[in-house]
Amino acid sequence: MAAYAVRRALYGILVIFLVAVFVFFALRAVPGDVVRLQLADSPGVTEADIAKRTAELGLDRPLFTQLFSFLGNAFVGDFGRSFQDNQNVMSMIGERLPITLELGIMALLIGLLLGVPIGLISSLRPNGALDQSLRVVSVAGLSIPNFWLGLMLITYIALIFGWSPPINYQGPTQDLGANFAQLILPAIALGATVMASIARMLRSSLLEVMQSNYVRTVRARGASRSSVLLKHATRNSMVPVFTVMGLQVGAILGGTVILEKIFSIPGMGSMIFEAVQMRDYPVILGSVVVYGAVFVFVNILVDLMYGVIDPRVRFK
């Protein structure tokens, strides 16, 4: 198991490296001059000022020199300084990442707590009226963009109940109630896709397991369908569900970029949104590397969990 974990970790490092290189070249391929964009609001800017600022940011160096410099520094945890306010990017990430992780964990929990019961209930009477209704809910959860759902939630809850989440972010140690009130709506919007994916995967997996020989044997001994489902089939059906949860982490991280901005949450998503607008290369690249590392770490964890859920995996 340890050798497998090391192999998966090395593979993950390669993935993060390739993602960082791709984003580096993608950013440089965007038309326009990042220095002219930054100095657009400064009066009396001359070509000499632009050239001086370009040299200060290191953008006058050859492209591959910039790339190797970034990769070398990133390897030791140094993502440079923000073009906008000269802050250390690693410090900025350290301040904002816990907020985004808190939001992401809430979204995963909501998706899991809703998705598992929906998948179980759907598989009890496949193609029945309740199953059809819940499948419509699942398809809606997959189809509706999370930023649109977030906007609808904040709009209709304000119209119907006269309540809206706080604007100023409070950490859980400062005010747990205010923290929960600000994160719950975006967490629901992000968790809707997770819920739908888990419900659909669990339903399909359970229906397949229920056709297996050992389940037929248990049922032949007189066990009810619901008893077989809960006691014998669910555990064997959870492996694909964990796979879905690992993949959904990427969707959650991507969804935070818009939703954190909508709900005024000062997390990584908001930071990336602002950095992209101003083409703050160090912040964008540092954030992408960290997002990639979180995604890879979670998926390695999911792979290792397979052996815990299904002991047969440990012997393969």
C-alpha cells in the first residue's frame, strides 16, 4: 500500500507540473500587455515607465527563463509577489485557502448527506413514481449551473423570508453563527452537483449489486429488499461513490471562483477572480498549483480509501 501511495504521489506531482506549465503558457498567450493594463489609470505614463515596470516584474526576460524561474521557486514553496500590491503570494494563499476549504467541505457534506439517501430510496423501487421524481431532481442538480443556483437562492430567500447572508466575512472562531450564515447558501449551490452525482452513481451501483449472486442468495433466504440493500449491498456500492466525490472536488474548487465573488467570501476563488481580471500572473499560477495539489491529494486519499471500504482491493 505504501509503494502504491508513493507511485500515486509521484504521478500527482507530474500532473501538477504539467498543469502549471500549461497555465503559464496560456496566460502568456492572452493578447495585451499586462504592464500597460496595470498602469492604465496612472496619468502621464511614458514608454520609459512601462519599460522600467516590465523589467521590475521580470517580464522582459525570455519566456523559458521566466518559466524555469517560476518552477524552481515554486518547488521550494515560493510563488513570488503579487504584481498588484507586492504581497507574498504564499502568504495570500495561506490566509484565503482555509476559507475555501471550509466552503468546499460544507458542500461535500451537503452533497453526501442528501445524495446517499436519494440514491438509496431511488434503488428501492426502480422506475417507480418516487424513483422517477428523484431522478428528475438529480438531473436538475447536474444541469443547473452552481452560480445561477446561488443567485436564485440569494434572491428568493431574500424576497420570501426577508433574509440575506452577511456581507462581512466572520471566521468560525470569531462568530460561528455568522460564518455559517454566510457559507450555507454557496455551499448548497456547490453541493447540488455533488448530491446529484452521488445519487445517480449510488442508484446505478446498487441496482447492479442487487443483481449479483450473493444478493440473490441472501434474498432466497427470506431477507427483504430493504434489508439486503442496507445491510449487504450499500457497502459494496460505495467504491464508485467515493470516486465521484474525489472528482467532484475539482468542480467544487472551480465553482468557488464565481460563487465566492457573488457572496463576498474572501477565499481563494475571489482572489483568483480578481487576479485574472488584472492578469496578476504570480497569484494565478500559485493558486492553480495549490488547487491542483488539493485535487490530487484528495484523489490519492480516495484511492487509498478503496482498500478500507472493500478489502478485496488490498489484495489486487
